[in-house]
Amino acid sequence: MDMTLFLLLLLVAAAAVIGYLLTKLHRVRGQLSLIKDALTDIKAGNLNRRVLARESDLTLQICYDINEIAMDSQSRLIRQKQSEQAYKRLMTSLSHDVKTPLASLVGYLEAVESKMVTGAEQEEYIHVAAEKAYHLKEFVTALFEWVKLDAGEQVFHFEVCDLNELARNIMADWVPILENSGFSYEIAIPEAEYMTRVDATAFTRVFNNLLQNILTHSGGNQVSVTVTDMGQQAKIIVADNGKGIAPSDLPHIFERMYQCDHSRSAKGNGLGLSIAKELVNIHNGSITAASVPDAGTTFTIIFPKAL
């Protein structure tokens, strides 16, 4: 091959390489300019901003990482806003569930103290005042538990125990309460042992919250509790025959501070079911609800055998 031709081919090849590199450099400079604009936009608070890139771009991974950071920040911001909204609802609930009954409680006690009422009427005032005080105590207890769970400060003690025996003991305490409240009941808990690791206090709280929710809100007169051994899981079903929950409310009943219609929110504080869900989640379990208006509501809890 002629040396001149060889040098010419070499020069053409070098020019092609240089041209390719210049094209890549131009593309990279363009991408860096886009990345800079995107970062400025994201820094200014526009977390919807994304950096587009082609598979062949040298900055592809950088663009992916920036987009992931923006999406993570956006998710955290959404969670933060949801938390802020929850606390705003909490403040609203405090105004209604603490201030109003507290003012009423003070009014009844002042009437008794000033001798405005006597005899049987005085006894009735004291009885009403005691009921309102008990309601406030229950609300404050639930509120503190909710705050501790939300802050991750709740301490749990998991121990291996017989879940069936624990459930039977809980229901034994509830039988007289159900009877005094005019509820008939069906309890089906196996005699066989079902050994698993649970926090007995948290497990009891889940049962108590569900049953109290039925007594307070269902408007029914029957309740059933069934525990089924599913091998690696235990299924617990708590059901009533009450007025049920509206389809529009059902997806939200486990949200903190959520209350349904006015007839259901006349009592309660919107914390019981959300606390129950948190406690079930801590056991790596799940809780769901199904309801048919005017036919009743069914809560289904799944507890794994091993945490």
C-alpha cells in the first residue's frame, strides 16, 4: 500500500474518531446542562422534575440516580404532608373529644358542688359526670398509645405462648361485658395448642379494640369470634350483625383519626382501629374488613406462626 494512501486512511480514521468523540462530548455537555437545570429545579422544590436520557448516554446512570432521589424525596414529602394532616385532624378531634365533654363534666360537677341539684337528681348528675370522666380517660389512654406507636417508642415483649389459650382468656373477660350490653355471642377457639411468638398485651389490645368498636358503633346484637389454625398462620375472624359500614368509608376505617358518618362518630375517637392495625403489622400480620350495609361487618386478622 502506498504510504500516502496509508497516511490518508489513517487521517480519515483519526478524523472519524475525533468527530465521534466531539459528538459524544457535545451530547454529554448537553446532558450536563440538562442535569444542572434539573438539579436547580429540584433544589427549588419542583420534585416532579425528571431528567430524560437515552440508553446510549454516558450520563444514563447519573440521570437514573437523580430521578430516584427526586422520587424518594417526593414520597417523603407526601408522607410528611399526610402526617401533618393526621395531626391537624388530631387537634380537631381534641377540640371535640376533650374540650366539649370536659366543659360538660365541669358543668355537672359545679352543679353538684353548688347544691343546684339534690337527691336523685344529684345522683344522676354524678353518674353522668363519672361516665364523661371515664370517656375522657379512655380517649387520653388511646391518644398516648397512638402517639407512642407513631413515634416508634412503644416497647414490645414477644414471648412464645399458646395463641388459642390467650384468645380464650381474652374472650372470657368479654363474655359478661357482651351479656350486659345485650349481645349474644358465638366463640369458636380450638382446644389444641397453637404456639407462636406474640406480645400478649398488644394481642389483647387488638381484640379489645375490635370488640369495643362493635359495641360502640355496630348497632347490632350479635358477635362471633373464630380462630382457625392454618398451619403456618392463624386466622382470627371477628364479626357482628350490625348496620355495617358504607362502601365509601370502608377503605379508610384503619386510617388514624378517621371517623365515618355522624351516627358512628357520635362515640369513639377514630383511634381504635388504627391502633389495632399498627399492632397487627408489628406482628407481621394483616387485618382487613368486609362489610355489607345493614348486614354486618367482618374483621379478618392473619397472624404468622413465626415472626
